Amino acid sequence: MTDNSAALWSFACQFYAQGHNAQRLIQLQDRQGININELLYVLWLKNQGISPTPQHIRNQQARCALIKKRIIQHRQQRRQHKGKLGYAWLKRQELKLEKQHLHLLSLAAPN
């Protein structure tokens, strides 16, 4: 894990855990189709005083398209298993995919 990757993961976990952020982020994801990891990435950059350009954001979205697709498919499968055997394992696997996505985003973070 790179320094940026560890820093982004730490920021994402802390931000997600604050107050009602988790609930609000899930609502944005489910109701508006906003990618939480991309939002957290931009917030992390802004927190460091970096303003990513729209082109940088588009490049990152394209670069991460495959893992985003995997996460969405996995999330659908996990939600279908809520309350069933294997749900906790699916949730842990989804979190690993989310972490991989954040890692990929961190690799091309502008300075």
C-alpha cells in the first residue's frame, strides 16, 4: 500500500464514521447514483488543498470503470443475501473491493 493509498483509506474510514455521514453517503449512492469512493477521493484531495480538474476526475472514472462494475455487481449480490448465510462474508469482500478502488484512485492523485 502506498502512502497516498493508506492516507486516503484512513480519511475515507474516518469521514464515513463521522456523525450521519455513512447514512447520507449511502443515500447519495442509492438515490443519486453517486460513487462514494470517488466522492471521498475528491474530498480527500480538497482536504489537502488540491482541486482536481474535471479532466482528472473523468480520467480516474475511466481508469476505475472495471472495479466499479465489480463493486456494483458484488453489492447487488450482497443485498440479495441480507439475513442469509454468507452475508457477512460478502460484506467483507465488498469492503476489500472498495479499498482496492480507493487504492487505484490514490495512485494517480495529483500533487
